Amino acid sequence: MKYKLLYRALKLVIVLLCAAGVVALAVYPFKNRDLTVTLVERGDKLISREDVPASRIVAGDCRTLTVPLKGTVLVSRLKIYGLSKTLLSKSLDAGSLARMIQGAEGGGWTWTGAGVELSAENGMTLFLSEEYSQIMREQSRTFLQERLIGAGYFICLMAILFIIVNVLEEKLSDTVKNNHSFLAEMRKFFTQLKKYKDYIIYSARADLNAEVANSYLNRLWWLLEPFFSMLVYVVVFGRLLGGTAQNYATFVFSALLMWRFFSATVSYSVKLVRNNAGILTKVYVPKFVILLSDMILNLLKLLFSMIVLVVMLAIFRVHIGLNILWVIPAYALMIFFSFGMGMILLHYGVYVDDLSYAVGILLTMLNFLSGTFYDVMTTIAAPLNTLLMVFNPVAVFTDVMRSALLSNAAVDLPLLGLWTIASLLLCYIGVHIVYANENSYVKLV
């Protein structure tokens, strides 16, 4: 009894420590931060990069921008990065940049309507207005991104400590006899995964063939459906938001493929137990096996739809570089997060009949808040854009994928790391909840 009270006290301490740490990160008076300023062409091709120390920004000595240029380039954006040189803090379009340019030394500049054209023989210096200096001071003062990401990592750390304490508590309770301890559950999960892997693949292939068994166009629907959805976005939003990205059709289509996978997985998971009651009430099948089978089904459809994406990349002559490898962790993050959320919703879907309707509404809202057809950081005003980018994992893996695939640019490593840890935690929480309650599912369905 005394040990139970001790572990409960430890859990309470962790919760209080978590809250105190988040508050401390929110109110701590950080000094001004150094900034990195870049000029990019269309497609985020780098023109110049300059590190500006906080001392210069505070003193107002940051109204010049050195561009090591030989020839002529067309600037599309000026981007400002904070402590992490991969995490965008603010982006100014070419029109805003042109308004702030007051002169140039060593070269010339003109506003073409499509961007700021710079030309120089051996580098040049741009002289900018006080408005630019004010923007730099504002960006140097704000630590919103760093505070939010720091709070995220701290919460993940506290969650890990909470899980450790919970594992220690379970060792002293009867639940360990029911195989609900951390190590027992992980061992059980991977053992069952190995045992049922052939069934998972077979079930996914069978469902794949069944979907198009009586269809005239067969698997072409997996190409046509996302393609025509993309056309709707391009027609409706292209004129309004098309200026936020080069090759807008590819910009939308690449994100739409990821969104459809995530949305289909989450939607299916809510009614998984009820829709498969005929199987689950007759024979024991681990619930995650059915979810993974559906995820593989969606992944195969996604890979088939990528044929169109590859063709579009070739048509629009998108430059492919080494950074395209970051697409792999972007998709891995999407899969882990989808599985974790799917397992959690699988459980609550058994008990709450209306959950599928609520999830459908939330998915619609999330789609419009995730940057599927626009760039979150450049389209939405601060600080809402930062809040959405940090706290919306769908926006994170979509942005990482597009940065790597379409811009050959470095990814937001702090955010990618944060949501990778958070997604793995969600996977464990989902598996733990389902294992602890799966015996009661049959009685309810």
C-alpha cells in the first residue's frame, strides 16, 4: 500500500514539474537571439546566406545585406531563421523586399513584377529601410518557436518519466500477471507482429483486389481520385494562394497524397472493432493487426498514386537533390503518428458511438489547418503560423516532405525530432490502452 502511495506521489510530482517547466519556458526572459537571413529564387534555390549577430540587430546596424553574386538572379523571397538554421521564423515576399530596398552598391536591382532582379559582377550590398531593421528586431526578440519546441521536448521527457514510474508501479501490482507491464507488452507486440506479418500482407492484398474487383477502371481510380481532387484545389485556390509556391499543382498534389493516407487510416480506426466484429468475436486477432493491414492497403494505394507525382515532377522540371532523402523520415513520421492515433481512437471508438462523426469534423478542420493547399509559414499571419507549425504534426510532416521533394531544402530538424519522439510515445500509449482493454471489446460489440 505504501509503495502505491509513493508511486502516485511521484506521478503527481512529475505532472507538477511538467506544468512548472512549461510555465518557466514561457516567462523566462531570454536575451535577443542571432538571426540568419537568406535570399532565395523560385523553388527555394539559395542565393545568399548571412548570419546577423544579436548585437548588430539591437544596435540597429543590420540595414545592409551582402550578396556574393556573379551574374543575374531573380529573388522570390527573403527568409529569416532563428537559433536553428533549418526552422523558418519569418518569410518576406519579393514585393515586400522591393519596398524596403533603398539602394545598392557594387551592382543593380530592379522590380520585375515576378521578383527582385539583382545583377552584379563581383558581389553587391543592398541597403534596406528602417522597416527591415524593425522586422529584424522583432524577430530577434521573439523566442516563440524556441519556447514552444522546448516545451514540447520537456513534455515528452516528463511523459517518458511518467511511463517509467508506471512500469515500476505495475511490477508491484497484479497487472504484471496479465501481461500489462511495459516490457511484457512490447515483447508481446513484436512477437505478434512477427507471427501475423504474413496475414497482414495477405489481408491487405485481398482488400486491395476486392476494392477494384467490379470496377471498369480498376486501379486507375487510385490515380484519378487524388488527381481530380488536386485539380479542384488548384482551380478553387490556385489564383488566391498559387503565389505561395512554385509549381502549385505539384505543391498541392504531393501534400494531398500524404493527407489521404493519414485521413483514411484515422477514419478507419474509429470503427475498426465494430466493423470487424464478425472476426473478433469468433477468433482472437490482435487489434493492431487489422489496423496495420488497412495501413498497408492505404500505403500501396499511395505508392500507386505516386506515379502521377513522379510524372508531374518531370513535367515541371523540379530539381531533385540529395535532400530528397529527407522524404523518408517525413513518411516514417506520418506512419508512426497515424498508427499511434489509430490505436488510441480504435479504443475509444468502441465506447463512444458518435466518435466517428466527431473525428470526421475534426479531420475536415485539420485538413484546412495543415497547409495542404497553402504554405503555413508564409500564408498565415504570425504568431498563428508558428503555433500551427509546432503543434500540428500533419503540417510538420507535410512541410518536411515538400521542403525535401520540391525545394531540395534542409528540413526543420527540431520539429521533426520533436514529433518523432511524440509519435513513438503515442504508439506505445495506443498499444498499452488496447492491450489493457481488448478483452472487454467483444462484450460491447
